[in-house]
Amino acid sequence: MGQMTLCASCGAALPEAARFCPTCAAPVEVHPDKSERKLATVIFADLAGSTQLGGSQDPERTRALLDRFYDAMAAEIDTAGGTVEKFAGDAVMAVFGAPASLADGVLVPPGGRTSRRMRGATVSATQGSKSDENASLFAVPGRFMRAATR
């Protein structure tokens, strides 16, 4: 026995070959399921101490520091095969394995290895700044499993 199809407009049960809902007369839309299961890794990285640093120096110097940080993070993420999802303030979110799947048999790059490289790039990008605190990167790798592609 097949899965019961419901009307998208009213929620009524639809007969198997129905082209219109017998309850509300809405056309029945038949779309094959095009979703796919993906294994992806998301890394959220925040530049530690940047708020205090921003309050202790000229805005132009803070902007230059953040620009170096953004460039360094984008380069590391790209090298690891990821995509920068967004930069927000002093943080970056990167995705590996979505929206494009990696090749069959290729595992998503481990978050720990990429996070360590991002930390090293942060130290290089922030050298010469007023505070040593800002050379610290707080990175949280996470995984999710299901991305619909329709």
C-alpha cells in the first residue's frame, strides 16, 4: 500500500490518480522528492577580545585588523574546500559539503584540523595589534545532516 497523498490546499486525502482535490477542487501538484541527504560541517569562528580591542584604538586600525582577519579566514576556508557563509562583526561562519556535495567517498574536512589552521592564520593576521588577546580564535565545528535541494 502506497503513502497517502494529501491536498496541499485543504489537507484532505487524495485518491491515487486524482488531478483535482475532491474536497476543495484545487489542482493536485505532483513533485518528485528531489531532496538529498548530505553530510556537512559548519564552523563558527569568533575573534576573541575584539570588543575590548575596538574600544582601545582608532576605528581605522580596528577595521584594518578585521580586514586582515577576514582575508585570512576566507583563504583558509577556501583552501580546505569550504564556503564562507557569512561574516558578521568579528565572526565568520563557514560551510563544508553544502550547497555542493563533495565527491563520492570524500569525507567532509574534520572541523578540528580546519579550526587549527584558522587559529594559526588569526595569529598571523593580528600580529602587531595592541592586544595579545585578539590573537585567539574561538571556533566551534558542528555537523548537520540533511539539506534539501529543490
